Amino acid sequence: MKPNPLAVIALAAALPLVACAKEEGTAPPVDTAVAGHAAEAAARSMEERMETGMGLYAAQCSACHQANGQGLAGAFPPLAESDYLAPGPGPAIDAVLNGLSGKITVNGTDYN
């Protein structure tokens, strides 16, 4: 089964927390609930994490970015096949953890 790219994006937000928690002494101050969720996620299989990510995307992201990740032209940028996210997971992780405001250009269309 081919992984759903939207689920991968949702899961990408949790990866830095998991990685930091595993490196002794380098983890930033993190709420204990967040650390617990990160540890729980690390213990799950990839299939379980993908299912969780798809559920999170459906509950938290799909209303604006749509179930297929295509977004709404001029209002909510696409996540699927997005040139903004193509360089790597950094922009997606940052947007999920810190929010995003201001003008961005995705696939040649401006969003603000």
C-alpha cells in the first residue's frame, strides 16, 4: 500500500518531538503530555502512525485543505503536490507547531 502523502505531512509534525526525546540531554522543554504522546507514537508501527496521521488530518486539516489536500483556490493553499512543501518537511512542521501568517506563494498562487 502506498503511503498517503497527507498523512505523512501530518505525521511529520510529530517527528521532531520524537527525535528530540530520544537524544538524551538535547530535548527542549516540552509539556509532559506532549512528551508522552511522542513516546507513544514512537512505539507504534508505521501503519498505526499512518492511520493516526490520517485521522488527525481529517479532524484538523481537511476542512480547509480538503480531504484530497488540494485546498481551496485563493483561500487555503494546497498541501498535495505543493511546491511550498517540496523542499522538505520543515515548512509543514513549522506551520503545524507555530501557525502561519502573512503572504506565501504556493504553486504560483498567493495566499494571505
